[in-house]
Amino acid sequence: MHKKTIVLAALMMGIAEMPSVPLSAQPGDRRRCLHGRSESPDQRLRRDDALAVAHDINVAEQLAQLAGAKRYRPLEQLTNISPTPRSFHVQLNTDGLSYTFSVKDMTDPCHYAIFSDQEGLVYEAVVRTSFGMRRVESQ
């Protein structure tokens, strides 16, 4: 029992020492997030275009399933996908039975990204700037 506590404590100390976000997005960074309350019209358009890519990927995968495809397809086999907005990166992973993908803004200091999977729900997020620590009890 003491061995578990010591290992867990050492692990937690290591995690607490790790920065939770890249240095470019640390509090006090003078650059602002590209997406959010102060989003410029140009950035809004880029974000909307990225959301269109996410929508198109989900639609293409679901249409293929309705047409009788037995497996989800990789990105290069999908058709009718909107062009990826400048400085965004699309990554789709599939094992054929499920898929996940991300559309990430590679220029945003807050690392804005869009995520989805075979369920078709689209998520928008930025990197968390901090996280809380909880005590873990062992038995």
C-alpha cells in the first residue's frame, strides 16, 4: 500500500511540474486567441470554413455507410470535402469500424481545434491553460 502511495505521489509531482500548455499560450502571453470573443471577421471566416470541412467529413462518411459501405474510409478516399482553410491541418484516423478526426488551427496561440467521430457530433475547443489536482485514494 505504501509503495502505491509513493509511486502515485511521485507521478503526481511530475505531472504538477509539467506545463499544461505550450509556452506560446501561457498566461501573460501578449498574443490573443484568434477565435473567441475578439475574433476578427477574417478569423471567423477561417473558423467557419474549418467547421464546413468537419461537417463535410461527417456527411461523406455517413453517406458512404448509407450507400452500403461496410467500413469508414480514410480522408483521401472521401469526396465533396470543402478545401481546408489556410493554416489549418486535418487529420482523420479510422480502423474501418469507427473514425475520429481533428481540424486544428496551426497559427492560433490558443491551439483552437475542431473534433468529431462517427457519432457526428462536432466539438470546438482550445487547450486548457490549467487543470486541478485531486487526491487519489488507494485501497
